[in-house]
Amino acid sequence: MKMKYYLTLLTFVLSMILSFSGCREYKTTTKINSDGSCDRTVIVKDKTVLPDSIVFPIPADKSWKIERTKAKDDSTQTIYKATKHFDDVNSINNEYLDKSKIGIRTNLDKKFRWFYTYFTYEETYQSFFPFKKIPLNEFLTKQEYELYLKNDTTKVFKKRLEKYAEENYFEYFFDEFLSLLKKNKIADLTPDFVASKKSVLFEHISEHGDKTEDLMKYLEKVLGTKSVWKLRTGIDNIVKSILEKMDQFSTANGSYKNEVAMPGIILNTNAKTVEGNKVIWEFDEDRFCYEDFTMQVEARFVNTWAFIVSGVIVLVAIVLLVLPKLRRKKVV
């Protein structure tokens, strides 16, 4: 196994994922009803749509109505469509409990104000970058990150992102390595001793070692003991775990479109497109790669019945006030 290759591949895959939209298309539509229920549809367009092999959570169980058709504009593309009704918008979250997939959280806040009901809907795509022990803000400020999201792909930002990926990769490897040491309890290779060599290990693991054999030799040299060879199988497993995470990470590549139809009039949203009572977000995977992306929309729904009831109450009140006066006039 090539340790240096893995680091290079990680940053390469990272840059490729963040530079291209890919051919896979994701579209999610959610129609919010005035009673708090909703109808949700998830559509994926790709050459092959295999829910288990894609990190984006694609509905596949029998509670959803599933349809597979060929794209009219390209017969090589498959359109996977899943539709389901939810009695409560917040119950959508139960569909996204798989920790191996991109996390999606929804929330509907409903406030009754007699004549109007105010709805605030939020949907969050959670960051899916697999190695993030060190926070991104140690490499890019919030303002710089926003510039990056606006396609300001300067070399400075790119290098910082590569450094972010590299250091977090190492942190994952190092934590797993320490866990391996604690399990094996090797007398001349204690976790505290290895921790004292962390900076040196980072330098060697980042810059040297074309194969696991070479990596083991570097570990032996830096740590000064042949006991490290007892951990070769464990280290192989750590690297395999890293590769699996990278493979899964790469499947998020694609274009995303999220449409939400609200009851009533749209009052506020962070969506760039508003069409009547519908808001639309269109973005690529880089929008939620490192940091969570929350889509929000607020709407006001007219309670027609409240106006009618209020009108009736006012009318009755007027009658009750006027009627006694009319009776007194007749008596006089």
C-alpha cells in the first residue's frame, strides 16, 4: 500500500470533487401543507442508481413509492424517483438515520396568530467530509470560506484546503494508531511515547513511504523499536478504512436542486430563486462538503376561517349593541 499515494489521492479527489459538478443529478421537492404534513419526492438521475453505493441518502424501503424510468433526453441515464407522504414534516428525519450517509435534518416551526399562521421551514445538509477533527476555521476564516463558495478558487485557498485535508487525514490515522497501541499494550511502544513523536511521525508519514513495508520501516526508525511490526495488520486495516471513507466521500459528486413549496406567501428565505410560494436552491456538493448548509424559508398563511369567525363575532356584537337601543325607541 502506498501511504504517500493515499495522501495525494485524498487531496486530488478533494479538488476534483470541488471543481466539477459530475453527471449525477439530485432533486428533492417538499410540499408543505397548512396542517403541518408534507409530500416529499427525491429524484436521482445517473447511469446507474444504486442507493447503497451512494453517500447521499436515497429512499429505498417499501414505505416510499419507487419508480425507475429511462431519461427521455438520454436513454443511458436512469431516473430514480421516490415519493412519500408524511403526516408531520419533522418525521422526515426518521428517514435519515443512517450514519454512513450524508446527514439531512428538517424542521418545521408553526406559529398560530389567529388571522395568520406563520411557518418556518429549515432543511440542513450536514458536512460529509470524513476527516474533520481539526475545524476548518483554523485554515480559512468564515469570510474566506464564503469567498471560496462564490468560486474564488485562489491558489491560497486551494493550498489551505489541501493542508486542512492532509492534517485531518493524519489526525484520523494517528488516533486510530493510538487506539491500536492501547489494545495491544506493547511495553516499549506506549501511547504516551508515540504521542511525543507525533510531529515527527506526521512529517514522515506525509512525505515518505511508498508501501506499507516502507511505512513500517519509517515507524520503526522514528519510534526506535521493532515492536511496531506487531501492528502491521492493524495499520493495514486503518489504511483500508481511510480508503473506504474516501471512496464514499467521492460519491457525493453531483448537482443538487432542492425545491420547497410553502402554504401562503413567502416572507423570507436564503434561496436565490422564488417562484410564487415555491423557493429553489441549486448548488454543488462543495456547498456542504466542509460546513453544514441550512436552507430556510418563512411563509405566512391566511386563516380564512378566522376572518369569517371574527366577522360573525363583530356582527353579533353590533346586533347586541344596536338591538336594545331599537327596542327602547319603540317603547318611547
